[in-house]
Amino acid sequence: MSGSEPRALRTERLLLRPFRPADVDAVARYATDEKYLRFLSPTHPEPDEFVAHNVDVDWSVERSWVITLHREIVGSAFLGINEEDDAAELACLVAPEFWRRGIAFEASCAVVGHAFGELGLGKVVARADARHESSIGLMAKLGMQPHGERRGPVGRDGADVGELIYGVLRDDWRPPA
């Protein structure tokens, strides 16, 4: 796969760079906040395990970046790559104090652009708790269309609400101007 060495992505305001072991304290500052955790799986790892998992990942199948704004870590973005399906799965998590500033959209656009541009993949999908209106809105703003729903308990509260799956094809992707 092209570009299988970790590298940073830049946007107008953000630097998305590979995780480092020293990122634990910065991630821990927001990753234990109940607002941040609300729609995540009850098995979502603690900050130290989360960072350790994302340091030195196999870049050919999994890409993970911390999102920095003015050198401060404000979230993370992920791309799980499935070359056999010519697809990838996007995930983006932002610290609650930085919500509603367009950071998730800007970072996600960079990651989707990377998937379609550098990696040449044909499709990017994303999933969200069916109650998570902001994530659903982000997927739609990215040009993703509904692709289905997976029923069952999701979120830390174990509510049986299901998970929505959205996706966009490379030919339909329109990066923001």
C-alpha cells in the first residue's frame, strides 16, 4: 500500500500527527469526561491503553492521529483500512471543550481526503450511535449517505438504540472548498 509510513496531515488550522507515548496525559485530560464517553462503547480503553494501542500501529491497515490545534491535543482521528474491500472506516473523537468549532469536520475531511487521494480507496464509511445527532450531522456534512443500521446495545449506558452506518464513494466525494 502506498504511503505505509506514518505521516502527519495538515489543514488550515490543524495538525493531525501520529500518536506518541507522551500523549497520554493530554488525552487523559478529556478522555475521562462523561460527555466525551457518552456514546462510546463501555469497552473503550482507558487513556493509557488507548494511546499505547495507537502508537506504532500497522500503518498499512490502521492509521491514527492526534488532532492538534495551536499545538494542543484536542482529539483524535482514525482510519481502519480494508484493502480487500477497497474501503476504510473513519472515526473522529474531539474533546468536549472543543465541540462546535468545526474541528471534527476539518479533521475528518483531511482523513477522508487522505483515504481517497493518497490511498486511492473507493469508499469510506463511518458509524455512530443512533442518538448521537452531532456525529450523524457530521457524516451527512461529509457527503456520506445512510448505508444501514446495526441493531443492538451501543454506548456506555447499553441502550438498545443501534448504530447508524454511513458511507461515501470516492466518485461522490466533494472536499470542502
